[in-house]
Amino acid sequence: MAEGGGGRGDGGDKVRDEFFSEAQELVDGLGRDLLALDDALKHGRTDVELVNDVFRAVHTLKGLSALFGVTRMAGLSHELEEVLDDLRLGRLEVTATLLDLLFRAVALYSRILAAEKGDGEEPSAEIEQLLLALGQTSQRPTGRGGGGVAQYDLDPALFGVLTEYEEHRLRSSIQQGLSLFRIRVRFSLATIDSALDELKASARPHGEIITYLPSGSGADVDTIELEILMAGRATVDVLRGAIAAPNVAIEEVRRRTASSSQPAGRPAEQLVSQAAPPLATSGAASSAPPAAPRQPPAVATRADAAEMSLRSVSQTVRVDIRKLDRLMTIVGELAIVKTAITRLSERARARAADPRELAMELQRLNRSFDRHLAQMQGGILEVRMVPLGQVFDKLARIVRQISRDLGKEVNLVVTGADTEIDKLIVEELSDPLMHMIRNAIDHAIEGRAERLRVGKPPVGTLALNAFQKGNHVVIGVEDDGAGMDPKGIVAAAIRRGIVTAQEAAELSPRDVLALVFMPGFTTRDVATDTSGRGVGLDVVKTNIAKLGGVVDIASDVGIGTKITVTLPITLAIINVLLVEIAGRLFAVPLASVDEAIQLDASQLRAVDSREVMTVRGASLPICRLDRLFGLAPSHGARKYVVIAQVGTRRLGFVVDEIVGQRDIVIKALGQSLKGVRGFAGATELGDQRVALVLDVAALVEEVLSPGEARFLGWQPAARGA
Amino acid sequence: MRRVLVVEDSVSARAFVRAVLEAPEFAARHGGVTVLEASCGFDAMRLLPRGPYDLIVTDINMADINGLELIHFIRKSAHHATTPLVIISSLRGEQDVDRGIALGANAYLGKPFTAEQLRETCERLLGESPPSGLAARPGEPAKSGSGS
């Protein structure tokens, strides 16, 4: 094997990172292609180009993983390649069962990559099972067929440059009785990629391009002539109409007549073997690890869902160079400001200028600096943004796998895939969304028979949609399944000791639904008795909360369930409200601040040993942060209430002073303070002061649902005044 | 100074080859090595007129123009008719390798190959041919161990 492959020995970590990034991209692309194949299959079609794309992806993965010493991946790719080769060479047909195997491979690839990066165990047993299944599927070559190629008036030299696959496509086209066309076209080398794409697009409806042969001597270095061999059912006139360009010549490749002077029937292989003998070969043509020994069929179990993660191993963001150019320009502007400040400080030191003039100049520079800094921030944020489609594509694979595993028919509808969010959030988001989707298909969407019985369309619908709302991204996961029965939820929660019967009686409908996010809650007794496997919704909620997001749930019995996740667009820079409590500064993320008002002592009430303030006729629970944090309360006459909103819950924080808004870079509190709840981090304010950043979601949780009193909290308006 | 053109659609495979050829010890033996990367056949065609090259390393299985077609094209051009050329490919079909050799490739390295194998092959091909002349300067230190 590629022992000591350059990934370690010669190239170092950077080259290896490049490998992870590219491998992950290939695996993601592979997943997308498989979904497209699956879709085509449902419509009774097989897309040969797509099959070839899949083959090429696996082929590249095999080469790469072997090069970088990831032997498990190379071995799996080797076996997959056999099967895919059979597929593209027409020895096997695309079936749903075969696609199952390929989808399993995609999932295993991701886990192998993660394991290589030191995240999790390598799924050895599952790889073995898949290798076995693949081994039983692949057909060994049965020899090439003649295919009647020799009847065509083709340049013998052509066969010298066809890969085995291209030759197969040529033979198979001829066997299907398709016509062959030769398209000669001249392109400018500078624009050939896009020009060729256009040509391909206009040719695609009429047939398949077999190969491209660059011709010409290379004397003219700016343009290139391509000879394209294409097979299709169209007539040459139709094709000429479709590919209308001034520099194109299209002709049909004629069949030879019997009296043709060329010796007909000479196989292509022979033509090639007359050429010069190999000068040198080193390395083995195929030294991938031997396939697993063929054993009697074993029932392959699917990867345990709970162990699976959709997170990609690559932390790379690919950036349009123009975005970086813009950033570079801003850096240039900042450098100019810096020079001006230097000059100014020299003048100030020399006392050469009027202080007032200096102050004005400084103010001007400050504004300019602010503007460029804001642009810089915006630019860097833009670079971090990736479309949610990246994670939606992976989820589509999961939907397919789960629905097939459970024998349920589910139609996935995705909208807003181009909504952008921070790359780091996307990575952390995939697993929680996967669990929600698993729950929806497993527990919510009914089987075909049941759906027909209750008068629903036989195929269930799962809708994933995303949109941006201010500084947030809202993601909805909605199903048209059975919905959640509040009585069932309450019964289950009581049985599991999450609430007492008495507590349950006081819960609002919304609080009842929120019970499904409690640790230890399981829907096993509520909805179906399916697997009961997988991660609870409490983990989903915790993970989303770690990203500064909130989860809301709405459900109607018999109609469906919608889970809404609201997330900040980025974690890197946040806009905060700076407040002062007992002489200390704290930052409240503005995203969760609804409004700030003056504290009106006359509107305060105590309800169930909790302070509540009446604001515009509704009661608002309030929290005195100085008490909560154990700080000496200040006795200033005037205090303020910062009203925070998390999902649909509101809480007022009493503060001494409102300092103002600020964009801050949030920093982690470090290892020793990791366990402290209520703070999202800290930030430096530039004047050597430090402010703690409140974790509003955690505080709201802590204050409104502390310990055993959870869900017994305050009810809107009903009990206030 | 030796100039090498690497044609390969995988970015990390290109990085691998570059790392091997630009490794200080190897590069020093050849008076320095400059690697030019092409990510597809068209890229390669755009870079070919910027030759001459002392060595061309190419993959076979690429979109649009495959490696065989590229070799065919390269060998037809007067400038590159004799430039040493290595195929790096994991195509299992021996037919493709045979065709590549028939078209004028000088060596074939099956993927996966080790850094050592790649180094040896390139060492041999570079050692067998004189520098392309573009960058050879009079005052350059004598090469040591070329062709070893």
C-alpha cells in the first residue's frame, strides 16, 4: 500500500488537509448524484452520464485514499468501483437495492473520514458487511463484444485515445442502432470551458457525447479544434439546427459499404497492439487491498442510526477570489487610516497643531476607521457563509434511507436551500436536523394503509424550509403525519416521572408540547412502537441551544407537526446591548433583546414567589441579575428592564444602567469556567475592560423552569395582575 | 531548473505530486523544480504553449478531454513530441495503460503509488533527458546524483 504516502512523509499536514477537504467534497457530491439517480429511477430512467459521474467520483476517491494511506477507504472504493464499472459498462442495472448499497457506502465514507481525523471509531464491521454485499453484486467481465464498430467509417487512430468506458459507450450506441455524428468545432482556448458547456447543453437532448478529440498541430496556440464523436437518434439536420454556431461542422459518420477499401472487421484492440511496445511501467496497475474473502451470504444490518453523524470532516470554506479581493482593498484602506493616525500622533507630540484641529482630524479618522472596519467585518462574515443546501443534501439521503428502512413512502420538499449561514453552524446543525427528520419519519408519518384509511394522500410529505429573518435563520421541519396527542404526551411524561399529575394539570398546551424536549422523554408509548432507537429531542434542543438557537414545536393531532429552529446567522461577531449591574459590565446579545424600558416599581407584583411586572397590560416575569449573580445590589434610584425573548418565552432582566450597543467578538470562557451556566463567553471592550456575555437562553431556562418547578412557571396574563 | 506540468483533476493528488517534486532534496538535485498545475485537459492545453517542459505528469480519467486524448495532442505538437511523460492513473483496464504507452507515454505509475515510486520514476525520466534549456543558467552548480 501507499505506506508513507506523501500525505505524511513529504507533503505534511497541509497536503493531508487538502485530502480531507477534497474527499469530503467528493463524498458529498457522490451523495447528490446518487439522489439524482434515485430520482431518475423512480421515473423509470437511468442516466448514463450520472452513472459515469458516480464512477469517476469513486474512482478518484480510491486513488486519493490509497495515495494518503486511508486503506479502508481505498478498499471500499475498490469494491464499489467494480460494481460501478459493471453499471456503467451495462453489465448491471441500476436498482433500488443497488442504490441502497451505494448510499450505505456514502455514509461509511463519511465515518471513515471522521475516524481518520480521530473522531469516532472506524466502522470496520459495517465495511466488511458492505464489501461482502458488493462482492456478491458485481459481475465479472464477460469479454468485450464486437458491437459492429468496424462497419463505421471511423479513423482507426480514434480507438487509440478512447478509454475503455468510452469504447463501451460507442459499442453500445451502435448496438442500439443509434447514428454516429462527427462534430468539428473550433474554440478559443481562453473560453473553451464555457463554450463547450453551451455546446453540450444544446447537444444533450439529441444524444450522448462519446469523446472529444483535440486535433490540429498546436501551431495556433490560441484556438483549438475539437472533433466530437456523438451518438443519437436525431438526424444530422436536427443536430445542425440544435448546435448552430458559425464555427461548427457536423456530419454523420457513414457506414462502410461492402466494397470499402479499408479492411472491415478488424477489431480495435488489434490496431492498438501494433503500436510501440510499452517502454516502462512501474508500480502495480492495481494494488488496492484484496477484496474481502467471499463468504456465504450474511444478512447485512444497516448502520446503527444512533452512531451516525452527518458532520463533515472538512473545515474548509471555498471562497470566491473576488470576495478576498474586496477584503484586501479594505485592508488597504485601513492602512491608509493607520498612516494618517501615525502622522497625527507625530504632530500631537510635536505640539505643532491646534488641539482642536487635532481633535477634529482624529474624529474624522475615527469615523473612517469605523466604516472600513464594519466593511471588513461584513466581508469576513460573507466568507464564512455557506448555503444551507449543503446540509439539506445530506438530509435528503437520510430521508431516503430511513423511509426505505421503515418501508414508508415520503416525499421530501425542500425550499430555501440557498439561505446562507455560518459554516460552523451548518456543521453543527446537521446532526440535530437529522434526528428531527428521523423522528418525523419514524414516529409521525403513518404507513400507506393508515394514511389511506384517514383520508390522507398515500405518500407522506416532509418539508424542510429555511429563510433569513433579520440576523437569524429560521429552519422549519414539517411533516403531515399523525401529530402529537397532548394526552399521550402528558401520560408518558407522568409515567416517566418528568412531571406529577398535579403539575401536568396546570400545563398550558404549549408547555405540554415542550415536554417532548425534556431529558428522558420518549415518544415510544405515544405514537408508534417502531424502533425507539435514536437520540431524544432533549439532545436536539441542547445542541441547538449551544449554537445560540431555540427550538419551537407546534402540532395538530391528525394533521402534522412542525418544529422550528431559529439560529443566529453567525457565531463570530455579535451585536450586544452593554448594561451595568452593580458596577460591572455585562453584554446581552441584541438578537434576543426585545426592548429595554424603565423599571416601574409600582407595576411589580409577586406571583408564586416570583417577581412579575405588568407591561402594557401583560405580565412579564422579571429577574434581578444582581441577586442571581450574588452581587451587592446598588441603590440607584433609576433602574431598567431589558426584555429578552427566547422563542416565545419572555423574561425581563433588571439592570442599573444601559450603556449602549456594541459589536463584539465573543471569546470562550476557558476550561476552568466551562461549567458555569448563564454565560456565553466574555469580550474585551478595547479600553481594557472586560464584559461577560449573558447566555440568555440558559438564563431564561434557569429562571423560568428551575429544577423541579419546571413548567410550573408563569402563565401569560392569566394570573398576572 | 526543471519545469514539470502536472495534469490531474484531483486537487489533493496534485498537491501530493507537487510536494514530492518540490521537496528540497529532490529539487536541489535538479537545480530547482517548478511545478505547474492543470486541473483538466483544457487547462493543460492552455499551459502547453508556455513550455517547454522537462516532464509532464498526467492522469487518464478526467472529464471532457481524457488523458489519452491529451497525450495524443501533446505528441502531435512539435514542441512536446519528446517531452518525458508519466501517466498516473488507477484505471484498472490495462487496455487504457497500453493505449497511453502506445500514444507515446514514457512511463506508467498505477495509483496508489508511494512518494518514493513517484520520485524514482521522475528522477529516471529527468536524468535521461537534458534540461529543456529555458532556465538553465551558466553559473548553476553542477547537478549531483541525477539519474540515480
